[in-house]
Amino acid sequence: MASSPQKRTFPSRPQIPANVHSYLQVAPRVNIAILESAGSLGGTWSEDRVYSGLRTHNALGGLEVSDLEMEQRGTTDEGYVRGEDVTYYLYLLAKKFDLHRRIRYHCTVETIRKADDGERWELHLRNPTSSRVFCRKLIVASGLTSRPFIPGVPISGESVIPTFHSIELKKKEDFLRSDKVERVVVYGGSKSGFDAVYLAASSGKHVDWVIRTTGQGVGVRSICTPIQYCHC
């Protein structure tokens, strides 16, 4: 399938609604497509990935754009914006800017190359069948963490211990909170690593958090949490 040569294509992430809105203000008649590999808008803050208890580290007003104020729907005890409120805000933002009809979900960009005419971009998509899209302007906004990074840690023996990436926390939330789990090991000191630790610790689990010996990467220690830190 080939698109109109005037189409502008934006791989989707949370900051995209405001960017596309700005572009449409300059060129209101342009044909824009927003490509999203997931099934809902928002990346980390999408409906598919936000679980109960997930929070940002921003106070109310710190995550909104000037065109739309974020509603006061509730905050955490520490005053931070909740994950579900970011999801709802992004939905309202896309609705206000009339972007929902422009989003193509479950659409994965496999490759991007310059087209043979030397003027357009050619995108090969999987959605779920293969197709092609051509555009004259392309904005790549996939972010640094659009694909899960799985460390190459060897597992000895035939381990039956469940292992999964933090991108699956919503799917695994009930399991992690259940009595079947007593101890959790979290590998990695990123924001998602902190979220996994917080989810497990706040559910009463014993958590071993494995990070680099320098301790770098964990930028959220000042938040009041059920986590106690130690160096080992």
C-alpha cells in the first residue's frame, strides 16, 4: 500500500499530540499519519501499560501543555501525578486536537529508507501484514526505550522461576501481588526498575534490587517509599 506523497508520518509517543497539533496549525490541510506499534496511545503511560499504583515523579502542572490544563483527578500521598491520570490526559489531548482518527495502532515500522526518487521516505510496516508508506516529511519520535532491553544474563539449569521485562508489569501485576510470590529480584536501576521495586515492596514482598556498584541510575531515592537501600 502506498500513501499520498504529501503525507507526513509521525511514530507515536507521549509528546507527539502537541507536536502534531503545532504542525497542523502551520499546515492545517496536510495529511498526517501517526504510527503506533502498541494498541493504545502513550507509550509508557498508555492504557496497555499503566497499572494501579504507577506514578510519575512530577507534581500537578508539570506534565501538561499550554493548550490543555491537566484536571485535578487526584494525586499520590506525596503529591505526584498518577499514571492513570497521564493516560487520561493524553486521551483528552488527542481528542482536543482531533488526532485519534490519524493514529494507526498495531503498526510497527520495520525499516526506513530514502525512496528511489530521492525525495520521499519509504517506510516498511507490519500491521500485521507487510505494507509500505511513502512520505515527504518524517518525524521519528520513538524514544530511547521503545523496545525492551533484555540483558544477556545466562540462567543455569532448567529454571522454573518466572522472568519478565518491566514492560509487562501490568500483565503480571496480579501475579506479583499474589501469595504465590514471596521474593522478587529486580535487575536494573532505571525508572522502570524503581517502579518494579516499588510495586513488589509495597505489596509486601522481599525485594533484591541489583544495580551497578556505583549506584548511578537511581534518581528517585528522595521519594518516601517502602524501600530501604543498602550497598552490597
